[in-house]
Amino acid sequence: MQHLLIVLFALSASVARLAAAPDLGEFTHQADIGEPGLPGSAAYDTATQTYHVTGAGKNIWAESDDFHFVWRSMEGDFIIQTRCRLSGNGTESHRKMGLMIRLSPEPNSAMIAAAVHGDGLTSLQFRRATGDTVEEIKSPVSAADVIQLERRGKRVTMSVARFGETFTATELEEIDLGDKVTVGLFVCAHTSKEVEQAVFEDVRLTVPAWDGLVPYKDYLGSRLEILHVDSGKREMIYSTPEGIEAPNWTPDGSALIYNSRGKMFRFPLATRRPEPLDTGFAVKCNNDHVLSFDGTTLGISHNPKDPAQPDITSAIYTLPAAGGVPQKLTTAGTSYLHGFSPDGKFLVFTGLRNGDFDIYRIPVDGGGETRLTKSAGLDDGSEYSPDGKFIYFNSTRNGLMNCWRMKADGSDPEQLTDDEFNNWFPHVSPDGKRIVFISFTKDVAPDQHPYYQRVYLREMSAAGGKPRVVAYLYGGQGTINVPSWNQDSNRLAFVSHTGLLK
């Protein structure tokens, strides 16, 4: 029966008016489901990566649905996420939009929807089996404009928020629509006499890591994105099945620098095509690399594979930003680079010395190291403020991982974040006014920042304060390990991840 319904979804024009779409972004088809009364439509703006969807229809409720749907087929586990809003004031308080997982185009099909209504009601609505009546779980969040549906096995989780706030989740257990379903965006006017419109931005379809994935051996694909920090608007500028990490933004704004499979790449924003960067013998680079403030020098962290020092898995080198022969700076132990001083005289890095990770400073031409942190626990992610007065870093010294700053000589450390998250890699905007950092949930060990997690990018004043979410994503290790602001302090480059869409 399930196979028959899927065939009907593809072939039955009597049930749904299917229209093959030449360009619907991530989606492949659109249709009016049921008898909405007036035709709906969908259009994708490639310049803004935004969907405009219209739909009429009496409701998505009881035993029958009428609405407009934009979808693609998906198999297995997945996450779909969007920022969205209804246009205008509307005529019906229960007009609604959202995300939907659906078995077939039959008006009484089994389905799961994350719905936001015109009056602000946000709820998880679902029909467990074809022909059943719709059930509903109301969210405590009203007027959500960030919504996400995640399917993992027979569990579906709706996560919703008002942009800037963290997610509130609603879980639905033991609901099985089969392995292959259709997933997409919907609009329902709650009347057959009017058409309503919704705008969907930052739509991301993600295939998460599979059970048994081996970190640092198995990799998901990557999406290189640019975030407009004030608005939260995201632009996907490159996608690849390869694992890429840690974009630096060049000071002249023309390119990004990132690592992939041990090598460094330059990504010109004009061409949007990656170019290998010559790093000589250093072909085991990790995601701890950084450009000098003037953009002339690139610092990298590379595994030297020195038989005389087999325990050192990462050492720090510098080379011209355009490429060249790296010069080694650190020899005392494993070292991960994070920042140049604004005057170009020093580097700050995380060093494993005497069984503990601390933050050290070293002259850019090499020489003696200076230990700047002395508290027990992991200290990481060190970065100078643009005026050179402070070094920002993250530390587990008080339990969870939190963002801190200290004076440039290591004195007077002060804690900047203190909440239920593990906060890593505070990056200071070039104007010195704010920081952006990545937040892992508390079920991730404080001293770990693994790949393939549901994470937030958050921003706050450089002096501390209440953080604001600026991006909701599937990322983690490699997302923003390094300074990645543009010089105008309004955009940030980062990496999110997904497996291949099926």
C-alpha cells in the first residue's frame, strides 16, 4: 500500500496538480493538495536564496487537507530548517505556513507538520496514518520565525524559536511514515476564498551523520556560507561532498582561506572556485590557521610527523599569504595556532605542555614561548582584540567551556559567558565592538568540540552581556575555529555540513 501511495504521489493529476519546476532551489515539485479553491504557487529567487509560496485551502486538519506544497523526496534521517514569515495581515487568524513531512498527496495522507499560524500559535500537527484525524502538540513559543523538523528513525523533533533566541523542542515518538517520504514547505490560507503568501529564507536540508561514523576518518559534505550578522541572513556560496573547515576572511575582502584534507585553499569570492594554496611540504594542515592583521602572512598548524618527536601532532609555521615555504616556530610540544598580534610581532596559540593545554605567546620570528594562562583545565581559541589590549579565549576552568578575555600579558582574566552551553572560539569583530562564538549543548563534553552537532552561532558585546543567536546550524568542529569576520564587521564566513541528499 505504501508503495502504491508513493506511485500515486508521482502520477495522479486527479489528486494533485503536479508541476515540474525548472528551479525550486532544494526542491523538485510543487502542487495544490486536496481542493484548496484557488491555485497556489511557488517561486525561488536565486539571488536571495528565498522562496515565495502562496496557497489557499480550508485547513490542514481533521481527516482532510487543502493547501499548497513545495517538496522533494527524502530517505532515512534528515533535518529541514527555515526562517519564515507570513506576508501581510491576512484575513484568517488560523492561516498557517511551515514545514511538512508527508507520505502522499492524498488529502488524508499521513503527515507531520511544524505549523506557525497567523495569530502566533506554533504547533506540531500530525496524522499518524492515512485516514486518521490530525493531532496537535502546542509549543510554548508563540509566533516562531525559525522552525526545524528533524526525523531520526521513528522520532520526529520540532524545534522552534523567535530569531535570536535558542530553540524550544517538541518530540513525537514512535511515528513511522516509512523510509521514503516527501519533505517541504507549505502554505494554507484557512479559507478557499483567499490566497495567502509566506516567505521562506535560509532553507537548509541536512542529512546528518550516520550511526557508526568515525570522526577524522569519515566526513560529511560541506557548505561554505556567509552570515550577515545583524539580520542573520545566510548565503550559501559553495557546496562540496568534501570536508572543508575554518574559513579565514582576507583583510581586503576578496577571498576566504580554508583547509581540506590536510591542504590549504584560497576561495576567491569573485569566481567562487577553490584554488590550491602552495604550502610546500606542509600537507597535513588542520583547522587552526590564521592570517596576520595586514594580510601578508599566513600561520598554519601542521603535523610534522617527526620521528624524533612522535608525540607532537601539530606544530606552528608561517609563510607568505600567497603561498611559499613554511617556517617552523614551535618545537616544545603539540601546538595549535589561533591568532596574530595586531602589530604582527607575536602569535598566540594553544600548547600542550606538561599534560595541560594552556595559551602561549611566541615571537613571529621564533624564540622563547611565554605561558599566559596558568589555571587548571583546557584553555583554547586565543585571539587578540584589534587594539591589542586583550586576548580572548575559551576555558573549562569553571566547569563548562566558556568565553573569557585577559589582558595581553595574561593578567586579569574575566569570564564573559555563563549559561547552559559550552561556548568556544570567541572571534572579535575588526571594529572591536563584539564577538561571535559557537555554542554546543551541555550534553557535549566541555573539553570537546566534535563534528556534526546541532549548534548555534551567537554574538554579544566584546565586553560581555546577553548572547543573541545569529545562526542555527548543523556544524561543530571546523565551523568557525578561526577568525572569520570580514573587515567591515558585518559579515562572517562559516561552514555547515550535510551528507548527500537522497
